[in-house]
Amino acid sequence: MREFIAKTGGRYTYIEDFIGLQEISLSLTSIFEGCNNFILSGCKTSGTNNSNIAISEGYVFIKGKIRHFEGGSIDLTKPYYIVEKERTESVKYAGDATQQGCIIYECFGSDVEPIDKQFIKITSTYIPRLKDEFFGKYAVTLNSAFNQQTVSQNIAFDKNISVKGNITSVGNITQINSDKQVEIKQSISSSGDGQYSFLKNGAELSKLLFGYDGCIKFISGGIEKLVISPTNTACDLIGVNELRTSELAIKGNEIDNFSTKGEDGGININRTGYNGTANTPRHFNVYGGKKQLLFRVDGSKNTVISYGSFTEESTNEFGITLRDTAHSYREPNYNKSIAWKDNAGVILGSIGYSDTSKNDLVIKNEQGDVSIVARQFNISGTILESGQSLDFVYAKKAYVDDELAKKVNSVAGMGLSEQNFTSADKAKLDNIKQGSIGSGNDGMVNGNDVSQALAGKLDAANNLSDVNDKAEARENLNIFSKSECESYYLRKDKKLSDLPTLTENEKENIRNAIGAAKIGDSPADSGVRQIVKEEMKSLDEKFALKSTTGIKIATQDGLTFVQIGGVVSIGGKIEPAGGAGHWFNIPNSIGAPATVISGVIFAGFGKKEDINYGLTWECQAESRNITCPFHYYPDHQEREVTFSCTYVTKTKPGNAEAYL
């Protein structure tokens, strides 16, 4: 290689000197050959909102070249791409000749995956960096971004290995004790059976086999001691102190449900039938130890049969309860009874609810009578005989005694009349005496006295037409006559035509009271127009509140974003994107456009008349991503362009609850 020496006094610098330096730099990048594109340095992301993540500037390795990435604001709700870009730059050579001077390798960001260019793909979960794509290719890294790293050769460890995750092996795993000449081998046979084998001096003593068919076998000395298949478990003999399932424990002479914390724990016996189905009945039999059946649950008849005496011993109020689970007692089909049968199944009698037409407790003896033996027989309620209450058949003793006390005793020499003449009636006759209407005593009056008293009274049929002095009567009642009312009050049907002559002041007072205008005056002076005029004074205040509520302002990248209600205006100066693709984002606090918006920015003329510098931009509906589909902008132009647009959005500002 060439090593430069700088002496005092200066020296000429030749192009070969720069090429030598460049070759040294290019030789360093050759170590990355065979690697995928990755980030060499920088390009750090920050922020919590994936739709607006900041990425710093840095250097990237794309297509075998190191390139500078300017950074910016990106949307990581979808993949983001750093795309390779290159251009040539011309310089003046000796003799004033312009020729190609260098190739500039650049890159830019895009939300769209390129088709014909190389790129680096960035997601919210992975960013390819030097550690993963270079060091991870040739060495095992301590903190790799990949799920798996592969070592091609054997590795021997002199010390212990600690693994917090899983260990996966394609071949066998063997643990050896050299002193005892024993080993445990974990392997999978060619037939797909997994097995743990214990060997001594190379000979297999025992084995635990997990069969490809789903069976588990315990083998000792070449003999199967226990086989567990997908449907059952088979062994010759098993002896345990306690056997547990997920819910049951069998120990000694007990079967317990030990896992259920609440009061719903139970044990199910014969819940299903053959092969786990529910279409074949099963029975549950309990014997007394002498081959004598004591208790049977018949699954085919849904009955419980006891072959011994049944004794109920508890402190419960109801020792035996019969319940109809299908019907309410209000339904005609409700029935539930206890029956007695002989050895031939003939019903002797029953007690219960067997009459479906009414809720009667029925006691039947099909073969004889019903006898009740007790010291006393107490009945609460009405006693019926053939459906009729005994109250209507027999008289109660108290009623008979009361009625007998009212009877008339026979007296010698006296008889009874056909009329019920009482002592009270006799006393009324004895008290009859002469009286008058005016006196107010209890005496009797005659017809003449009544006629004279009624002569001074008004006749109801005359409807007060027989009043002696009507004017005096109205004065006493404090009321007007019909004619007086017509002279004092206005009639609605006259429509003010019966209004007497009034003064101008009186007429004005009436018009002001009812809000009317004088004939010939302007309608604007009337009460209704005056009300409208007063209301219109406050219209500006009311409607101004609606039009100015909900204003949101944001600034970003040199642009100002103003949203008033459903209208958004953007303006300011901003640098171009540097190429086709993503340019800038509309802030999340500003509503996105309701429709597609686009525009063209003219930046100047080229050296030829047919060359115009500028760019086109667009934004899709409901999107905040401003992109440049076409960009032609030379570097010697000013770096900032003026951007402005106005659009309509469906999204209201955050403080505009009263607006939309």
C-alpha cells in the first residue's frame, strides 16, 4: 500500500493519491460481501406512536456501497424502505473540458416497496443492523435479532452449560457415567417411536417408549410392564397408597373429590356408556359384601331400586321429597305419587297428586278401605261430602242455638198474626200526636198544613221564572243581568265594533298592551316586527359561536397547519423530498383530507426551454402521507419551495364538540 509523507513546503497532489485512498476505503467494504443490506450506524428510532416515528440520520450498506441516510419522520404501522439511489456528477478537467467526475451513492425513504432497486426493509419489530447481518453471519452473537443461529462444526465445552430456553436435537441425547459403565439415551427410532433407554455395559436394562401410534410403554428386561394407549391403560398389577386424577383421590377405602373449592364438587358414576357414547344405558349396583344386591340404579328404566329397608335419619323438615321437574303445580299435567304394589306389580294403593284436573292430594286404596287410627282426628278447613261442603248439609250448633233463642214461645189463650208486629211498632203507634211544620216537633201534620207551607216556595219546574223581584234577587246574589253584561263588556263576535268612543291616549294604551300598530303606521313599528328586530341583533353572536368553535393549529417541517371546523389550510416553506416517494406527513392533530388532493410546484426553468424544474405531489383520501410521484429538481436550485393547499376533512378538531 502507499503511505503518504508530508514535509514542510508543500507538494503536488495527484489523482493517483485520491484513487489510492479510495481503494483503501473500498477494500474495507469488501468484508461485507455476501451480507444482506443493513444499517451501518445511526438510524435510531424514537417515539411511541408507530404512525409517527422519528428516525435519526445514519449510514447504511446497500448494494455493496456505504450511503448516507438523512433521517426523518416515518410511519411504522406498515413496512418502511430505505432505497438505493445513485447519480453522476460532472467536473471540469484541464483544457476546460467537462467530464464525469464522480458517482454519488445516495438513498431515500419510501412507504412503497421498490421493484427494481435494492433496499433495507424496516418494521416496528426488526431493523437490520451491522450486529445481525455481518457479525451474526460469521459468529454467535450474545443478543441476536434472529430466532436462530447455525454453527456448522462440532463444539466441545469444558464447563457447564446453562440454558434458560428449550434444547432441540435432531439426533440422540446421551448421558454417561463412565465409572459405572451406565448411560441414559434419549432417541427417536426410524419408525417414529421416541424412547428413553437405560443401558449398562451397552446392554439395555429398561426403557420408556412413546409410540408413534400414541401408546406409552414401560419395558423392563424386554417385557412390557405397563401400556397406556389413547383409549385405555393396561397393566398386570399396580399397587399404590393413593391414586389421583385431576379431581378425584382414591386412598384406603375412600373416594374423594379433592380439587373443587366450592360446594359443587361431586363424583360422577356411569356418566357415559359404551366407548364414551351416551346411547347405551348402564347400571350401578351396590352389594353388601355377601354377594347380596342391596341397591341398584337402573340406567335403562331411570329407576333407583332398594333391596333392603329404607331409613331416613336427618334433621331436615322433609325426609323424602318428590319433585316433578317438568311441570309447575299450576299445570294440569303435574302429578307425583307414592304407590304400593304386590309381587305381581298390582297397585294396592297410592298417595299423592294423581288427579290432573286440580291440585288435590289424593289417597287411594284400590283393594280396600282407608283406616285412620289416632287419639284425636283434627281437620283444618272445609269438609266435603261428594263434592259438597258439610256446611250446606248440616247446621252448626252455635247457629241452631242462636236461632232457637229468637223463637216465640207459645202462650195459652194467645195467637200469632200473619204480620210481624213487634214491640217497637207498638211504641211508634203510642207516640203519634198532633204537630205542625213550623213547630219542628215530632208530631204528625195534615195535608192542609203542608199546602200552606209550600205555597211560599219556588217551583223547581219554573227554573226561577217565578222569582218575585228579579232585580232585588240579582242584587242579593251580586250578579249582572244579560243586558247589563252586553252594556259593560265587549263581544268577541263583534270584533271590537261595539267599542265605544275612546280617547287617543286610551287607544294607544290598548295598542301597546296587545302589541298592535295604528292604522297607517309602518309595520316595522308593530310589536311583532319589534320582536324580530330585537332577535336579529343577537344573530351574529349566536352564529359566530358556531363558526369559530373548533380551531386547531399545528406546525411541522416549516409548514403551518390550520383547521377551522371541517376546513384545513396548509402553508409555508419546506425542502423537497430529494426524489420520488414520501415527502412529509400531516400531523395527527389535523384532520386527513376527505378526498384525494394533489398539486404541482414549479421551481424554475432549465437551460433549455423545454426543461422545467419542479415536482408533483398528492395525498390519498383519509391519508396523512404526502408523496411525490414525480420529482425533477437539480441541486443548484434553492432547497426550499413554497407549499400551500386547502381541503375539506371529515374529522372535527379535538375541541369542536359543538361544531360538527
